[in-house]
Amino acid sequence: MLDRFLSKESQRKRALKKVGDGVLHDYLSTPMVNKNTVCEDLIIVSLDLETTGLDPKKDKILSYGFVEVSHMTVRLAHSSHQLISIEEEIPEESAVIHQITDDQAATGIPLEEAMPILLRQLAGKVMLVHYASIEQNFLDAACRKLYGAPFVIPIIDTLVLARRLFERRNHTFQPGNLRLFNLRPQYNLPNYKAHNALSDAVATAELFLAMATDMFPNPSQCQLRRFITQ
Amino acid sequence: MEIELIEIRDFLAERPPFDALTEEQLDLLPKQLEIRYLRRNSAFPPEGTTGNYLYILRSGAVELLDDDENLVEKLGEGGIYTTQCQLIDISRASQGVATEDTLLYVMSCKTLQNLRDSEPSFNEHFSESMRDRLKQAVKTLKVSNNNNPLEILTGEIKGLLQKAPVTADVESSIREIALVMSAKNISSMMLMKDEQLVGMITDRDLRKRCVAAGVSPDAPVSSIMTADLTTVQEDTLIIQALMIMTKLRVHHLPVMRGDKVVGMVTATDLARHQSTNSAFFAADIRKAETLDTLASISERLPELQYQLASSSATALHIGDAISSLTDSITSRLIELAQMELGPAPVPYVWLSGGSQARREQTSHSDQDNALLISDEMRPEHAAYFEELAKRVCDGLNACGYIYCPGDAMAMNPKWRQTLQIWKKYFNTWINKPEPMALMLSSIFFDLRPVHGEFELFEELQTEILGKTRGNGIFTAYMAANALQHRPPLGFFRTFVLIHGGAHDDTFDIKHRGIVPITDIARVFALDRGLTQVNTTNRLRAAAETPILSQEMGENLIDALEFIASMRINHQAEQIGNGIDADNYMSPDELSDLERRHLRDAFRVIQDMQETLENRYQGGRFR
């Protein structure tokens, strides 16, 4: 719990001491990006996970989707969508949301194979998510389970950014206003019908580009520290 | 396999030019794109990019401006900006600005090139040449036209020619010719001298001029042949050939390609065609005995136009077919009037003006006509022509060709005059091109004889063209007049974009698309003294002179064909829905592809108008 009061960089160094050799060690060995980096120079990974539920202790990751953002451009060439196989059946209530069937999940790769891919992708970069606690907590739980150490990464959370904007403008808002697909129209972003981890990651990346250019029309003022939410 | 980024794939798949790609290419396309976001009022293309890209608007709006900050184009959702990837920049835009928050899909020019190289139909959309783009536009209009029951109206004579022409040397004897005709079982033969057609002989000639007249079969065939031949070109419409036969009371017409004989068409050929055609309008018109009959035939003209448009006949041919029928109705009205009034006391010719004269009529436009009477006319003849003109104009009105709102009709005494007076009119108009004259120019500088002594008209036309040819001051006025109707810039969402950036909900396709080209062609024709009246023919003839380049001429012809076809389709749809046809089109009616083609056509007109502006500007003060 003390970790919460430490900087991400200190958290990374503490975790590095605990972790044995392997993929998480490599990940934690990569220095974190400087907070004063301007947006143009940032390399951001927009990530979305589909899970069987909200509890990282008992629920499982079903799929991930990510896309890289650099020079304030969404690079679809650097995007990926991956299903993850799980042992138990997918609970019906979550299947309604992510639409992943047991058959599809069976074609996925095990979490042990997925995590090294994700960690290599994220090393030294910034993680962009909408409502970060799911991704942060599930990846953290996976790292602790597989590698015995926590997952540490600087995070930009578009939901938190949106809430701050509402609050700063003294606008009243409902929790529903903060949902990804309710925020996008405010920035004239199109309505995407398909939902999977990758299309949500792309939708989040576009939302971030829109919010960042809106908040900082002058690109030199657009710096990572203005966005870090965790 | 699951398709990643299906949202982006599907967005592209339903839009030209990407709809020309294969499923496999579409599946792979999203991964080759990047996405950028432009805040409202920021520069377009986005700053800080290196390299050249194609931009696709996913949402938002972008305005493109030229060096003088004039709006040249406005892109909305699905709009594509190709300038950076074109070898030749066909757009005049030099800068741009996002006028709304805009999400862009970005494709490198290299990716685009790979797709262009592997998919020819996709490649066609990116042609740098306006010539190719317009050819492409016209090609989209031409769907299969086989087994068209109305072919008689839009079909050309060459479609009826089956056998190679049977010819013989004009030096042959009558007997030799008769033997060949019997052997080949043909009813006529064309006679040649040094590969030139010099005469024709028919079964009837053999009977009447040889056997019945007691001429020896050993006499040369030239002694009984018809030497004064009327021929038709192979691209003549079947309906026009039929009219010529009826008018001249002949049953055979030699068919030519230039001055080379390519065949012979007979009344029997046409009759065989007739039996398969229910809508044999021209023949019905010729036979009509009363105005009521004519009016009821005429009532079917919009339906005919609808059917022609549905059978994807070209706009050029539809205009030709409808104008021919109006000619027939006019001629028949004159004949009916003369059955009661008797023959004219002195020679005269009935002239059509405006779109009928140009053979560009759509069904039931206003009537524009005039009467040109021989200078032999004496005051006591006035009453005859007054009555004739009144009956014909009233008849046309009853047939749906409503009275000309500007009163440019033969029933108006002003436009029912002798050759001498008409020459005086034109002299005044050409020497003092006042607004009134310019207003009348689209009617009276497009004149065509319909019935009577065509020679009278030829004399007038020679006089007119002699005065306009190379007449800098007059053509400068005509050119200025031709610049009054400007085409729109293009379309943006459900709006028509016009100069200065204003928006309209609809546009008048006649006045903003067709009239500008017609006006330009008229300037050329008068400046060069060309006798052609049809706009396409005028442009074709002008392109043979230094006044108009071949390429620009072809571009204008294709632009006209495309715009006129859009208009005819628009009207066909209205007629099909039981509403009166008009010229007001809304962008909602247009597909993305049609918008693109129309924009190209508009751009050709703009370019020509600018050239005209520069060329004739000084003329007025010379």
C-alpha cells in the first residue's frame, strides 16, 4: 500500500529488486519516460482488455487489443488483437458484453504466452486506457502470479481526464457521460459499431488525440505530466 | 479468420474508390493506415508530417483553398485528398483548413501506388488526366443496350446494315446490272465511278425507265439511273432516315462513312424494324389527320423520354430523338394547316430555335420558332403567313410545347419576316450587341430549318456567319454572356457548394451545367463561322480549328454528355414517379461516384470559362 505514495520510477526500482530473471525483469529494467516529454515525442500504447468479470483475483483476461500512438498519430500497423485461452467456461453475463464465445476463446493463446508479448510492447512507454483500474489491476495480478512482482507503468486514463474536464468546467455529469462511446461525439469522433479489445483501444487512442489537441492547442505545452493520472 | 479493425475496413469498403478493391485487399488495408485528429481551425494537411500521404476524412470537414484563398473544394465524411500523391496536381488547392474537428485516415503514397499497380479498376479513380477521368465518367453511363425495343429511336443506321454494299461500275449495261440483281436477289444497286458513288438503280427503275420506256437493255445503265442521290451517314439515327424517306418519297438510301459507301438501307429494312417497335412515333405523326391525334401522340413523349433514359440511351441520342419528333410534329402541323389554307403564295421556311434547333430537346420544352419568308412576299401575303403561324404555334401549344414566355415564336409578327428584314435584324444584333440581343442569342443564334425552302435559311446563315466570323467585338460580348452561368464548385454533404463558399440545397443542372457549355460552343461557332448548331457538333468542329484544342473539345463533349445524362435520369425518375420533370437536382440524389464525376465535369467548364475570360477580355475594347 505504501507504493501508492511513491513515484512510478521508485516503484519500478523497488519492484526490480524483488523480481527474478525473466521477462518482467527485462521490462522493469527499462527506464521510464521522462514526465516532461512533449506529446509529439511520446510513444503511447493504447490498450484494452476483455475479462470474464471485474475482480482480478478470480476473473480472467479473455483478450487484449493494443495500438501504438507516436507523433500524435495512431499507427494501425502497430496494432494487435489476441484472444487468450482460459480453463473454465466463460460466464454468460460477461459474454453478453465482450461477445467472445468459449469456442473462440479456445483458439487463443495461454496467458503465459500473452504476457511476455504485452510486456515487451509496453516497456519504456506510456499505457493509455479508458478506466484504467481494469487493465492496471489485471496486468498487476498476472505479473504477481506469473513472475512474483508487481506491474508498474505510467498511465493516461481518458476517463479520469474527462472527469477532470467536467469538474473544471463545473458541469454536472452522470457516470454514463464518462463512458468511452458517450465522450467521443463531443469531439466529433465517429460512432464505432463493432466492439472488441482492439477497436476499443483504437477508439480510446482517437479520444486521447482529440482531448490532448483540445486541451493544448499549442503542441509545445502538451507534455506527459499534464496527463499522467496514476 | 477474424478481420481486425473491421470498422475501418467496412467504412472504406462501401466508398469509391475503395469499393473497387478485392475483399483480400480490403482486409489488409486498415493495418496500412494511420489515424490523425485535427482540431477545428487547424491547418490541413496536418503540419509536422514527413512524406506524402493520401488523406481520407472519417469525420469532420475540410475546406481547400487556392493561392488567393478562394474556396475550391470542401471535403466531408468519406472525402479524399489526393494531391500529395498525384504526379500532376489536378486540383488548384494550395492550402486547407479543418472547419470542424476532423478525424483522418492517412495512407502513404507508396501504399496507394501498390494498390493502384495491382488493381486496374481502383487505379482508374486516380487518373491524373482529366481526359481519362471524363472518359471514365461517360463509361459509367453506358450500360448494356442490347435488345432495346426502342432502338429505332436511338439506334443508328449502321446497326441495320447486314451485307456488304453491292456495287457495279457505272459503265455496265442495263442487262449486266439486271443479271447481278437477279443473281443476288436484291432490289437495288449502287453504281460507282473511280470508287465514288455516282448513281443508283432499283427494280422500279428497270421496270419504268427501261422496259416500259422501251430502252434497250444494252444501253449503259447510266442512262436510266438516278444520279441525284440523297445519302445518309452511317451514324444517322434510324428515325431520321425514316423521316428522310417519307419526306422524299424514296425507298432506298445509300449509307456512307465519310465519302465511302458502306451499304444501303431500304424502307423494308425499316418496316421490319417497325413491326418490333410499338412506339413508332414518327410514322404515327406522319399519318395523323387531326390536331387531336397529334396531341395524343405528343402526350406520350415524356413516357418515351423515360423509356429512353431507362434503356440507357445517350443524352446526345435522346436529345436527337426528341427533337426529331418535335420536327415531325411541326412539319405535320404545317401540312395540316396547308391542307386548308392551300400552298404558300411565296417560298418560306419554318425555323426552329433554341434546344430544338440544337437537337438537344427534352420532352415538352417551350416552343421557340420563327418564319423566314422569301423577299418575293407582297403585303397581301401577310394574312396567309399570319394564319399559318398561328395554327402551327397553337398546335404546338396544344401538343404540350407551351408558348414561349419571351414570345420568340412565328406567331409574333416580329419573328415572321422576309429574308431582307431578318438580315437587318442580325446586322443590328451583331453590330450593337445589346442586352436584348444577347438574351435572344440562345434562341436566334441557334436556328435550324424544319420545313419549307431550306435554301432561304442557308442564305441567312451565310450572311450571319459572314458577319460574326472573326468579329472581335461581337464575340467578346457573346463570351461575356457565356460567362454568366457558372457551374457549382462541387458538393458538401447535402449541399451544393457555389463560388464564395455559399451553400444551396439544390442546383439547376440546366443553367449551371448544360447552358454554360452550350454558350461556350455558340461563341466558338460564331467566331469561326461554323454552320453546326448542335453543341457537340459545334465543339467537334471548333476542335478542328485553332480556337479549341482537341483535348479540351473532347473534355467538353464528355462533360456535356455526363451532365445531360444526369439531367435526363433525374427527369426520368420524376416522370416515373408521376411528377412534372424539372431541372433542380439535390445532392441527396447523387452517389459518391456521380458527385465526383460531376465535379470533374464542372471543373472542365470552369477551366474553359477562365480561358474564355482571358481570351476575349481585351476584344471588347479593340
